[in-house]
Amino acid sequence: MTDTVPTRITGVVALATGVLAIALLLNHPAEHATDFPGFLQEEAANRTLNAIVHGGFMLLLPTQIVCYAAWSRILGSARALSIAGIVFFMTGAAIQIADLVIDGLMVPAMAQRYLAAPPEQLANARAVFSLCETAIRILMPLGLGFQAAAVLAWGTSMMHEARGNGLLAIALGLLAFSADVVAATTGAQHLLFVAIVLLELWTIATGVFLMRCGA
């Protein structure tokens, strides 16, 4: 009984983080600016919302790491694929958090600062924001790619004992990884949102599995 109650609670937490992550994603500020001054205005205007959305993800990801650590323990801590899953997810989460800090906190703060800057300072500002954009375009796909690999590892680990759950994980992991790769290679950033939703669907499914294990 001492194990079932914490496992059930962990499942509820995992399910909640998945739902909250999708809710945060739906409130992600849209980007409409077509020039640099417009970009600065847009980022400065959305600074608070960006902090809420990106900061929310920064809080959810460590919580999901804890939930997935419990999930990996249930799968079997001695299994190489189970260990690979949690290691891949932790690596991906760390990379994604680095992206969230730049995209959600640093860029809006700098936009607010340069919004009233004289024109002669905007040339230097462009270089700084270009560096941030390059980092964002590398970090987010890389972080999501590791997380998708984690789901694939967990799915493969479950194939012998829970084939249906394993197939679900592999399907979601493959779809998320494919969307991530296409986004990274073509610049179709909206596919990164698709990858995130697929990963969060797996988090929700994991929460359901954990609650069943604790029943």
C-alpha cells in the first residue's frame, strides 16, 4: 500500500502536467511582425505572456522528470532501455529549458530595452537578436528530439510485457521525432508545436498508466 498511493499520486501529477503544458502552448503568443522595429514592439508587448508560458514550461519539465523517473522504476531500473529513456528525457528537458530562458525571458527583456533605443544602436541589437534566434532554432528541435527518443526507448522497453502501451509510445515518439526533424530541416516552426503536443499526449498516457499501477 505504501507504494500504490505514491504511484497513483505521481500518475495524477503526470496527467496534470501534460494537460497544463498543452494549455500553455495554446496561449503561446503569435508572431506577426514583418520588420525589426515591429518585432521589438511585439516582443515587448508580449513580455508578460511569454514569461508565463515559457516559465510555466520551465516548471513543468522538472516535474515531469520526477514522474518519468517513477515510470522508469516501474518498467525496471535494470533495463538499459528504461535507463536510456530517463537519461534522454532529462537531457532533452535541460536543452529545452535553455531554449525557454532565451526565447521566453531574455529576448522579450532585451526587446523592451531596445524599444526606445536610438537608431544607431539597432544595428548592434540586430546582431544580438540574430544570435538568439540561431540558438533557439538549434536548441528547441534538439531538446524535443531527445525527448522523442526517450518515448521511443520506453515504448520499446514495454513491447514484451505491455505491447499495446508500447506501440502507443512508439507511435507517438516516431510522430514527434518526425515532426521535429522536418521542423529543424525546413524551418516549419509550427511543427515543433505538433511535436510538443504529441510528447504531452504521451505524458498524459503515462499518467493514466501510473494511476492504473497504483490502483
